[in-house]
Amino acid sequence: MNTAGGGYGAVRIPGAGGTVYEVIVAPLDFPQEVGAEMHMRAEAAREYLGAGMVERMRPVLDALPPDLKVEAVREMVRIQASGAVEEATMRQFRVSPTGLAIDLWHRGKAHTPGLTLEKLRAIITEANAPEVAAQLHEIIMLRGRPASGGGSEGK
């Protein structure tokens, strides 16, 4: 695992034409983790609770009888007004291209020269998001363990 520049490791994002973009993932302190989480929740709320919610729900709404349609619209308004994104939705958002771009930007900007959120949004796609998510998850899960794996902790 590459840990150049004080990072945990490198996430390699496959791109068009065989190019690979590398982001050095660095540890975040508590305020940075909170900031990243708030950024991700705000973006998820815009994506899932904004005008797009109505468009995503239109086929369901169109199929409902009028009395149930009124109740469904009331519930959509209540959800939008709360601004709260459910945890199941957040888990889904975290592994979406947009969620991964935000997470990688927060974790990689200090150790990856020229890294921008816009660049990550452009290169993380539905096609490569599962691979990017798996790499990021592995790096974060291994962050507290010795690099050699030969420590005597827990023996």
C-alpha cells in the first residue's frame, strides 16, 4: 500500500483510455471528519430531497389512486421540509459517484497536488464507483493497523 505524503494509502481511479488517477488518502481529524460528513449530507439532501425527488417519484405518483396520491405528496413535502436524509439513503449516497467524489476530495486534497472536487466528479463514474468504494473502504478499515501486519497486539 502506498502511504506517500503521510496518507493511509492510494486510491487508484481507472479512467478512459487506460489512464489511472491516484488520490493519496490522508487521515482526517475530528473537525475534518465532521466537515466532510456535513458536506456529504448537504449534497445528499440536495440530490435526494430537492426537485429531483419529485421527478424520481413521478412514475409511482402517476400510478397511485387520487386519495393515496394526496397522502404520498404530503409525505414527500414532510420529508423535504425536514431536510433529514435517512441513514439507508446516506449509505447508498456514500458509494455513489457523487458521494465518493466528496469523500475522496476531503481525504485526498492535502496530499494530492491539483486535486479538485470537480475533477473527482468527472472521473468517478457509475462504472468505476464500486472499485473506488472498495479501495477507499479497505484503506480506511486498515488505517489503525501496523503496515507489516507482524505486531503482537491481541496475541
